[in-house]
Amino acid sequence: MVTQKGRDFLLKIQNGSAYETVAGLRSRKLSFNAQTVDVTDGESAGRWRELLAGAGVQRAAISASGLFKDAASDSLIRTAFFGGQILACQILIPDFGTVTGPFQIAALDYAGDYNGEMRFEIALESAGALTFGAL
């Protein structure tokens, strides 16, 4: 597999019937996590921990940061955050696939220096079942 360009890792938010790419992003991160359920007891072989398969809660988190562009996607993000809405999101990862599902904005930060550009950071948490589609 060939090394991929980070700029091809896209975060998209559903806007009507189409997905709109979040503008101005410079960095993005998608994390998958699964809780474990420990079922170890006094009869566990060799005192090794035992886990219950398929019993933990799964979740995904997205974090991203970039330049504030005041694009249509910025308005979607602001509206969803202040309204506490669940967004239909799509994450495109080159040579891996597409992850699609509901997410809620957990954090939204804006920053700017006197002699610099306006920046923003966003964190989203999964809010339901996600689907994966291979490319």
C-alpha cells in the first residue's frame, strides 16, 4: 500500500440529501474504542483475566482542527452544536473505507491570535450504530 495524503482524510456532514465536506481542516483523527466486561473469578485459569465477548459498549470519536473559513459547513456545525443536534456524518479514509453514522458535537473551540489566522477545533462522539464501507 502506498502512503496516503492526510488531506484526503475527509469529514463530511449531511446537508439535506448530500454530504458537505467540513471546510478548512488541517488535521483529523478518528478513534474507535470498545469497553471490556471483566468476568474473571476465582476459578479463572492461571489467574488470567477473562473478558465477555461482545458485551462492552463500542464508540467512536472524531477530533479535527483547522482554519475558520465561514463556509456553509461552519454554519451547519454552529447550528448543530447550539441546538444539541445529532448529525449524520461520513468519514472518508483513503485506501481504507468510509465510516458513516450519527455523531454529536461534544466540543467546539474557536481561537485566533492578534497577528494570525482564525482557527477552530471540533470533537464529535458517536451517537448510534456506525457502518463501514470498504473502498
